[in-house]
Amino acid sequence: GGEEVEEDTGGEEVEETPYNDPNAEDDDREKEKEVQGPLTDHVDVHNIPPLPNDNDHDHEQEEEHKNKLSNIVSDHGLLSTQSVPTTTTPKVLYTPLLPDSRRLKIIVTGGAGFVGSHLVDKLMTQGHEVIVIDNFFTGAMKNIEHWMRHPNFSLVVHDVTQPIRLEVDQIYHLACPASPPHYQYNPVKTIKTSTMGTLNMLGLAKRVKARMLLTSTSEVYGDPEVHPQPETYWGNVNTIGPRSCYDEGKRVAETMMYSYRNQNNMDVRVARIFNTFGPRMHPNDGRVVSNFIIQALQNKPMTIYGDGSQTRSFQYVTDLVDGLYALMNGTYDQPVNLGNPEEYSVKDFAEYIHDMTSSKSEITFLEKSQDDPSQRKPDIAVAMRELDWEPKVTVKDGLKQAIAYFSNVLEEAGEIIPTGPGAAKPRHGGQEDY
């Protein structure tokens, strides 16, 4: 999720019950959250002229009232069935009208982010009510603005490290910066987001008896000594390295999920997500797909950290979203790998993107990043067996979409620096928590 807040030092005292303990009393520290989008009322009638009183025979005023009301109802009917085309999402997405018995109210934390916004699209086009919780550090309004006037959509600008109370049926907990430049910018806050944020969402889920899905990561496997990585592999993680704030934060978040399940009989799901790419990726993501595409399109040197022999697996974002949806709505409650087992060396992948973009870039090699995994490939046997899921979009087809997206982003921005210290700075210029 980033509103501007005071710089987090990691040293402040924490109240004994800062989380959504269902037995805790509401206190004065809980502030009313900014809500954009209708949580309850679906038609804005504030601009309708008042009805003429019984003694007023002004037929023109009465006719004006009827026409304006008719127009509002007409607009509302249209907005109830589709998204509004935007620059980021020009394609109109249609929303079915579900009966109350089938329509769920669903939270997506981090819903303005890359993966979160695509998940929101999926849930909206299934006809559900969606509440996005995001603080917009790595998320962007443009990723969700096509839903802002839809009556099934609501936005709450909020940091998940603070408690929140809503009535919902399901919670998809995605909120956490997921790329090295972002999570290393403020490692203490990254840990707090994975721990306190997860505890807050678990407390909410416990209180309202909602099913909760945590998006964990292949980073829980660290630099794996087993290849490919099954869910039963415990991992090889450096607990004090530069990546550990994210890796260990997600590992303890998984522990919290199953501790709550075991102690409180809660309904939980955990997805371990492998490298994912597609439209709406942050241009300063700092990972190989966005780096290579941005560099290639600008004919700038394509930078590889190490000799390029390290391998990665890349899945397209819509495949991941389908997997998350299947996991949430299935019966399997153990961790599940979601990724594409098709494996590339980083060097081969750079050359592939170089050729697809007809770039004039040179490929350059820099010092390998500390704790950078030498291999990363998911074993997806569990997902195939339990969820009937496997990737459908080829890497080539997915890259075509990603390249087209970044071409538009680059045309609008003029120039993008995808890596380095500048990539990690908050977009609003000030010190931000996330």
C-alpha cells in the first residue's frame, strides 16, 4: 500500500493490543478512514433539486427534477454493469448482477498495486463487492480508477499496520512492497507491514468469520538448495541479509496464518508467488522484467547482476490471479506454489527481450547482488492437483502485452530510470512509510 506519514524509526513503543483483537475496545486512536466509493449508498442524490412543495405549481421545476433524477438513475444503471475506460485500462470490463445470496463483500489489501489491481478486475467481473485498502506507496490510482464510480467498488486509503473494522466475507491480503528497491528503502516498515499488517487482517477475519488468503512469496525458499522447489521445502534464507526484511517477514506471516487457524479454527489460505509480470508493473520495480523492458525500449544498457547464469521462472499476471481466485474458493488450505515452471537464465531472458523490442541496447554485467538466488523454479504439482491450475499464457504472449504497456508508460514519462537509488525514492518526494 502510501500516504505521507512520519518517518518510521522502528523504535516507537507499541500498545499491548495494537491489532484487531475482537475482544478489544475501540479506542480514540482509531481515526475515521477516508473512504472513496460507495460502501452503502449507491446513487448520489445530493445534486437533485428539491421537490416542489404541495402549494407550488411550478411545472418546470418539477420537470427539471424528474429529468435530473432520470439521468442519474440512467448513469447509475450503466455504471453498475461496466468499468469506465481509462488510459491504463481502455478495455471495458463488464460486471454481472449477482443475487445477494451469491454476491460476496471482499477486501483486497494492496489492491491498487500491480497484482492487486488485476485481482480487483477479476473479482469485479465476477459480480462481487470489492473494498480496496491501500496507502499508495507502490500502488497507483490509475490502476483502479476505471472502477471508482462503480457501485460495487470502494476505496479505503489506509495503512494495514493500523487496525480497521469492516464487515466482509473474504480478505485477500496482498499489501507489502514486493520488489527490492521498495522493501529495502525502509526495511523496518516492511517487517511491520508483514507482521502487524497480517495480524490486523487476521484479527478482522477472526471477528467477522471471513476466509483470508495471504500472498506469500517464493522468497521464503531463499537461495534454494532443492530444485525445483516444492511446498515441503523449508528454504535457505539469510536472516540478516539485505533481502531478509521481506523474506523473513513473509515467513513469519505464514506462521501467523496457521497459528490463528490452529488456535481459533480460522479459514486461511497461503499462496507462494513466483516471479510475475504484466501490465501495471511499477516502472521502478527493480526486477528483471521491468528493468530489461524499460532499458531495451530506451536503447540503454541492459544490466545483469552477476554473469546471467542464474535462472528464473516467469508467469503472466492473469494466470496468477486465476490461481489466487481458485485457491481462495477451493477447499485446500495448505501453502500452494503459484508460478510458471518454464525456466530461463537471466542472460537468455535479456536477449529474448532485446530481440522482441528490436533494441540497440548493449547487455552489460554488474556485480551480483547479495543473497540473489541462483535458481528459482516452482514445483506446481499441488496447484495442478488441488486447484486444477497451471499457467496458460506463454511468456512470449505475456511479454508482448508488457512491452506494449511500458511503451505507453515511457511515451508519457519521457524517460524512466528503472534501477539505482532514485528508483527507491517515494514518488511524492517526501519521506514515506509503506
